[in-house]
Amino acid sequence: MTIFPPDPDFAALRLELARLRAAKGWSYDELAARSGLARRTLIEIEQGRTIGTLKTWHALAHALNTPFDELFATLCNGHELPEKADG
């Protein structure tokens, strides 16, 4: 039997991006300047028109001084995070 993972909560990820940007008091222009991304890209991500690439989210995490894994943990809203394997 195949067990599929739950769907990621992209809306929660977008909301977290908007929350982090607002908490710093940054406009789209400020975040664009700090991340090296286009203002239009940021707007499209926050408004749900695009998901963005891994490279985009990596740049955003660095610009916002937020650990990448914490930012992406929002994708698991509504379900449990996968457990770490014993090693």
C-alpha cells in the first residue's frame, strides 16, 4: 500500500512571508532590495499567483534572517511534521 504525504499548506507559507515582512516594517521594495528578488515576484508569491522556487525561498529566508527550516515548517500546518530518522 502506498501512503502519500499530506498536501503542503502553501497559503500558510505565503502568510508567514507576509507576517515576517510586516514584522520588520518592510515594503515589497525593501524586501526586494535585501533579497535580490523582483518586487513583482514578491507580490505574486504573497498573493498566491506563484509558489516560487527553492532558490527564491532561500533568498527570502536569508533576507528575513529566518532559519529556512522554520520558514518551511509552515507547509505542515494542519498535520504533523515528519519525524527524524534514528541514525
